[in-house]
Amino acid sequence: MADANHTNQHSWTMRGESMTRIETFFAAACAFAVTMVVISVGTIPHTLADLLLATKQIPAFTASFAVITWIWHTHSVWSRRFGLEDTKTVVFSCLLILLVLIYMYPLRIMMQALFAVISDGFLPSLIRLQSEWDVRFIFILFGLGFLLLSINFVALYWHGKRSQLVTALSEYEKYQANTEIIVWLTTSLVCITTLLLSVFLPIRYIGWAGYSYFLLFPLLNGLTWHRSKKWS
């Protein structure tokens, strides 16, 4: 009995075992977004040179696919944990869908630019930025979208915590919900930092606004590890 109680204290009761309609809708939207960032959109390679160019876009597509998969998985986990399909859930989820569909092209552009820089031009960026404002605009647009997405996940977990669920949240579940809120607030702070860098950095250093997103890896992993150790 003690072992069973210990297990319950360290696991979620999944209240949404079957997919809700809004979760299905969100998954379909993410699948559509993936098709729009695929290697060669709207064209079929007709020559070996075309095929080579399309192949060089694989790293940017893979990175974009990973980000979209992360967003889908985060929403899917939230849906399974809370099993909600009320008005606020529909509104927050539809806003998330809107953000994914609007920002799939800026995501692809940012990933292409990243791999073009680190490969010294071997991997192509298919958009040409003509002025300093063009470069800043792409960084600001991407940062704003990522910020809004992060705030949306904060809102979803806050809503899940406060909702009348089929079974009340355990202390462990409340703790983990708070962890997710802290994680996405931290992500929001990184996004705000990159937005400020995008506006104020000299143009020759503007790339550091993009590189600052790599701070998310140690920050979020360290935060999650610290919270898990604190509970145990």
C-alpha cells in the first residue's frame, strides 16, 4: 500500500485518455503546418540541381519539424492531463492553432538563416533580406510569435489548475503544473530578451538575438531537474 501511495504521489492521473475534438483539431493543424515547411513547398524537383537544392533544405525542415512537434506534444500532454474541453480551453487552443499557422513561415525562414550562417552559405536561405529593417523585422516577428505561444501555454496550465476537474489535482500534480507554468514563464523571459536584442543590437551583432534562444536548453533542463529534485 505504501508503494502504491508513493507511485500516486509521483504520477499524473490522466483525465483525458481519449482525444478530445479540440485536441484532434490541434493535431490536424500541426500536421498541416508541417506540410507547409516541408523540404520543397509547391514544386517538384525536375533536375538534379533542383533536387540538390531541395536536399540542402533538409536540416532547416528537420529543425522546424522538431519545433512544431514540441508544440504539438506539449498541447497533447496538457490535454491528456486535464481532459478539458470547455470554452476557455477551446479559445486558448484555437489561439495556439492560429499562432502555429501564422508563424510557420517565419519559423522556416529563421531555421534556414541559422543553417546558412553555420554552414557559411552551403545550406541555402531562400529568402533575401535587403535591408537592416528586413533583418530586424524577421527577428522581431519570430520572437513575438514565440512569446505569445509561451504565454498561451502559461494560460492553459493556469486554467487547468483552477478548473473543476473530474478528480481534484493531487499535491504532486499541482506542483508539476506550477513547474510547467514556471518553465513557460522562463521561456517568455528569454523571448522578451531576444526581442530587446533584436531592436537594440547593432546590425552586425544581430545574430546573437537568434543565438540567445539556445539558452532555453540549459535553462529549461536545469529548471525541470531542480524542481524534480526538490519534490523528491
